[in-house]
Amino acid sequence: MSNSTTAIDISIIVVACSVRELIEECFSAVKNSLDHLNKQVIYVDNGSTDDTVAMVRANFPDTLIIESPTNLGFIRANNLGYPKATGKYVLMLNSDAFVGPNTLQESYDFLEQHSEAGVLGCRLIVRDGTMQPSARYFPTPWNIFLTQLGLINHRLSWLRGVDNLERDHTQIFECDWVPGCYLFVRKHIVDELAFFLREDFFMYFDDADLCLRIKRKDWKVYYYPNDVIHLGGVNSAKLTEITEKGKQTEKYNLESEMIYFRQNYHVGYVLADFFFILVVALLRSVKKILKLKADPPFRKIWGRVALAYHILVNTHLGKKPIH
């Protein structure tokens, strides 16, 4: 993929653990890309036990492989790979995200032609063409609250949520942040920041945090209408199920949410976030008592409040991570 005699145009960082088939499809899509770019592919293996590394060595011999004996998580593994990146641009690419034939070239060309652009994301779709959230507003306690209650009105700025899927996604437009499953960034911008991804986050909010820090340096973040198949969103509807995986996901999300607000704003945002979590629980309880809506069981409604309180206390109001 890369030619050592010429400068690297894009360094692509992919992190995975025991998802051999996904990695093979992900790397094949990159290999089959109809671009004219000199690419460096960096694969950080998070302790796979399914011979993923052997497959990559055999089928994609130009890939730079970094092996971790244990699962470092997405963020720490990306930070392990980033120092090896030598490209003009860096692409964070999920193992379950598959680029189209022209995605890489068009992303590269756009940033080359728009000197004000620091970050670029693409249209994320599942295999059947259904679009996932691809261009997002920075999270606040208020818009997370609105999203949870479904009180969204995109015509009123104070009632918009985290996503705006009603916008015309066939057009290029500026946005607050783009998801980290396909996040194309100028490397020299990241090099000027104190760090790549904030390791205080165990999972989630790392992409919003990176885009926020870059925008605060007066760079712009753009959405570009080129399709990238992303499988991760298929399971998003299951995150509210009462399963161990669902509980873990909610725990990591709440922890990162509070740390994001404390690190980027102030403790008032953290307290407001917890206040709105409490309000949501109260409103859902009232609806349930009045039988206005078939909300989840009381134990789940108030279990989330208890979990949020536990995280609030143990992170010292979002000041330090638990995990």
C-alpha cells in the first residue's frame, strides 16, 4: 500500500480485537480503493485470539502491525499507533467501517483544496443504505436531555438535539464533530495539540473531544457526502436492553460524558448533566404511574440515576476517570 521512496499521503490507523473477518473486509476495501495516494496502514491488535495478526501478515504484508498482549481499548490503542504515523493526514478507521472506491481520494482532495478544513467525516451507512448519524452537534447537558426525551425541533436552535438527520446529507457542510469510525484529520494539527485522544475516556466522547480541541484552534470540521459502510450502528438500538453489555456500555458512556464536560467546560456542566438525568427519571416515572407511556421498569429508570450518582462521586465530579 505504501511506497517508502515517496512521502506518505495518509496514515490509516485501525484497531481491533478478534474480528478477523471484519479486518479482512476493512483492509480489502482500503487495498481496492481507486486512489492515487501513498498510504500507510497501521494495525493495532488488541490481544486477538483468532489469528487476525497472521491473516494480516499473509494478506496485507505492507501493513505496520503493533501487537498488544492485552485489550487496551479503542482510545489507548489508537494512541499506541499514532506515533508511528508519518502521513500528511491521519485517518481513524474502525475495523467495521468499509470505505468506498473513491472515499479516500475524495477526502484527501477536499482537504487539499480547503485550507481552513482540519477534520473531515463522511456519510455513514449500514449495508442496506440506511444512514447513521454522521455530522453532529457538540453534546451539552441540554441537548442530551432533549434527545433522551425526544423533544427535538430542528427549526429552533434551542430545541435541537445531538444529531440533525433532517439536513440534506447529499451536500457538503460544516458541522461540530464527526464520528471516529471515519475521521480524517491533518496530522500537523494533532501534533500541535497536547495529545491525540484523551485517555481519561475509556470509551466514547473521544471523537467529539478531539474535534472540539481542533475547532478551538480555529480549524473547521466538515461533513462530506461519500458513503462509508459502518456496521457498528446496527446494534445501537440494543444499548437500552437490560443486559450486562448494555449496563457496561451505559456506564462507560456516562463516565466519559461527565469527564468530557468537566475537561472541556466546568463542573457546572457536570452537575447540570446529573440534574437532567434525574429529571428524565422523574418524568418517566410520572408517565409510568399515569400509564401514559410504557416506559422501562422503575428499577431500570432509577438504576440509571444510581449509576450516574456513583460515577459522579467516584470521578470527583468528572475530574478523574474510574477506568
